[in-house]
Amino acid sequence: MLHPLLPRLFPRLFPLPFVAVLALTGCAATGSAPPPTADTHGAIEGAVELAEPALGLTSIDGEGRVSHLDLLDETTVEIGQVRAPLAVHTDGRYLFAIDETGVAVVDSGVWTWDHVDHFHYYRADPQHLGDVEGGGAATVATSNSSTTGGTGLFFPETGDAVLLDTEALSKGRVEESFRLARQPGPGMVVPVGSFAAVASADEVTLHRSDGATIGDSAVCLDAAGTITTRVGAVIGCRDGALLVHVEDERPVVERIPYPEGVPAARATAFANREGRPRVAALAGDLGVWMLDTRARSWTLLPAPEPIVQVTAVDDADANVLALTPDGRVLVLDGETGAARAASVPLVGQSLAAGAPVTLVADQQRAYLNGPVEGRLWEIDFADDARIAREFATERTPVFFAETGR
């Protein structure tokens, strides 16, 4: 997500005033991408297949220096340098570092191939792959696959809607499948299998990977927020959400309206454990929106206290994780909203300073960064939100992503 108070935290990086354009991101990936016809199980030439996921925390500091912390042996390696970002988006392998002039693409070198009933794990050399030029802080949307399908970028100043070839990224090349001209302003390009949905000017159009239009357009007022589940890609709209998925080798759009008579604010950003069907979003001051993409339904959960960030683990216990204004991690019951556990305050200073704090979850752990505190934390949310590990980093983790998943 975009953090307009970064100039206050790192003034020498931003010597001139600027207007930050809100970037729509998610700790989880966006756009569905089924396995290719010739099933390679995610293997790429030069990559080593592993017996278990090579999980790590890949971070970018305030000057754009990229490093990777291996969560198995706790060693850190330097990957390279990008322009100081305003926001970072990830799909669990790549980091897309966003600034006002484009998007830098960093390959963490670790990823998981989800084959639905089993997984394959890989490691390759990490590297800065290159940059995509554009005007204004882009919205980035990714799929659940880091070796197939596409990656979407929308540049608000110029209205450029770009689809990158993700298979080319996996082979070290930054290649555009299409670049379409749209009205300047908010928008997004959401990958959906071998297709893409482009949201701009209150309309969503469907496209082949070469940019050709396919099917009918759909109305989506004030599109904001996107995420992917096993079911399809979600695009947030003023009146609910659009679910875009592939049936009979064609993209299909379904509308999931909000429940009638519920006065909560709309969802504008979604987060979950990667690929899971249920996703979470803030519902203003009233609590948490839970969107079940399998059931095509919304549920409003009351929050036990004010929260500023939320993500759905969507595990057997229906855990939902939330962040409080004073920097505690809450574990909530995803069926009732009741608090199950809470950590000690961790990132209160960062939240008070407006620093870009991110809370992400996988099946067993949650991870949190504190730019002001200069720390990264691993939290065992199933064990009363216990702090499992604390990492004191040499460089300030302004942005980070859990990679290898």
C-alpha cells in the first residue's frame, strides 16, 4: 500500500513536496492463473527444486536497498538496489517497488508452485530484473502463479494499463504483453488466468493477453482493492465486488453485492493467506468485512476494539488477524469477531509516525515490520499470539514481503 507520510520519516529521500497517489495493494496476490497445458510444475531452467519451502523475508529500506532474510538459518544476503519506493506489492516471489516514475521488479529467487493437491518448492538466484516506466504511483496486481499468466500495472497519471508476461519474468526478462491507453486516474489491471480485467472510469473490460477485448464490459463504480483466491480474482466496487474467473476457457464476471441494510463502509483493500477462498477487509469503524468467494457472500464481523489493518488466515480455526492503533496483533474468531488472543504492543511508534507497517500471514505464522522500531517479528498466532522470533535488521525494513510461499 502507498504511505504518503514516508517523506516525514525519510526527508532526505523526498526533498520536494509531492502528492502521493494511492496504490491498491495486498499482502496476498491477485488474479487467478491455472497451471499451463504443458505442466512443468513450476520448474524453471537453473532453479533447484527443494524438499520444503525456502521461506524468507525480503525487505527494502528507505534508500531502495534490497535484502533477503532466510527464515531457516537466519542469514541475510543483499540482492541489489532500486529507486526508493513509495509502495511495494508482492506475489510471494517478486517484489514490485513502486515510485512516481515506474515500477522496479525484484526476483527474490524463491517460490512455491501450487498444484492444488500438492506443492513444489524452488530456489534460484535473486536479482533486480528491471524497471517498467510509467506516470504516477502504479497499482500492481499479481496472480497466484510466479511462472505463468500475467502481472498487471496501472499508471494513474497517464492511464497506461500494462500487462507483464509473468513467464518471461520467471526467466529473467521484463516483457509487456500489452499496454493500453485508458483515462488517467485510478484503475487496475487484474490478471485472470491467460486473460486480464482492466478497471478504469467505472468500467471493467476483459482482454486477451495480446490486449484484444473479449466479452462484455461490467460496471464497477469507484473500483478499489483486488485480490485472488482459488475461486477467482476479486475487484472491489462501491456496491460490493466483482468476481472474475475462467469457465470453459473464457473469463466470466459475477457480482457479489453487499448485504442490504448494513451501514458499514465499503472494503477498499483485501488481504488473506495466499490463495485461500475467504478474504478480509476493514469495514470502517464497524469491524471487518469477510468475503467468501466460494459462497459469493459477505459477512460483517464486529471488532472488539478499533483496528487499522486486517488479514484472514482462513485456516481450520477461521482465524483473522488484526492490528490495533497501539501496535498489538489481535487474533480474532472469523465466525464471531471475538478476540482470542493479543500480542504485546510491537509497532506503536511506527503507526504513530505513519510508517508503512505490514502484517502478513501464512498457515502457521504471521510476520510484521516496524520501520521506526527497526525490527521484524514472527508471531505464532495459534499460541496466544506469542512472539516466536524477533529480528533486529541492519537496515530499516520500510517495506517487506514474505517470499518463497
